[in-house]
Amino acid sequence: MDPSLLGLGSNVHHLRMTAAKAIPKLKDALLCRDGGGNDGNDDDDGGGSKIALWVSDMCVHDIPAQVSTFLHAYDQNIFRPDAAFVLTIKCNVGHGRERFDKLAEDEGRRLEEAGAYRMQ
């Protein structure tokens, strides 16, 4: 992590682990921050601390796995209703432009079908 980000305060956390391992830790941390009052499974839009920004900037060989990780976090109800999701799909080994565009389109469709575009 860029050292300049360390001075942003207590709302910025760098977790040195895979996203799959971080999701349960994030959920627990949010529960602790709220004093355990929000179980993270409620369907309301707010109450409690939730994540406002999720950035996935990985170079992966399995593009669907990157989206699946986000959708798993989404299912855990750890995002604010107005959360922003930034996904950088990098697939620079073994795919031509047409194949890359198809993969990106497929994953965009998965996100849309899951309701990720309707987080507000």
C-alpha cells in the first residue's frame, strides 16, 4: 500500500490477505464497530457500519472468480446501499481483444443479474 494512504485515518484499512479471507473479517469488524447490534444479515438499507467503496484491482487468470468474490461479499450484506464497486479486469495473458471483451461483457451481465447495479 502506498505510504501516503496510511495517514487517511481509521476508516482506511489495508488487509494483507485474499479477499475471500478478508470478507468474514470485515463482517466481524463491522459488527464489533457497531457493538454487535447489526447482525449483518438484515435487509434494511442502513443501520450500522458498512462498506462504501470496494476496489478490486487484481490481475487474475480467472476473471469470473474475481466477480464471484465481490458477489460473495455482496451476499454478506456488508455494503452500504449506495456503495461504489470498482472492478479492473486485467487479462493480459493468452486472450485476444475479442475474447477479453466477451469475458468482460459476461461478467458485467453477471453483476447486473445479481442486482449489483441496483445497490441504491
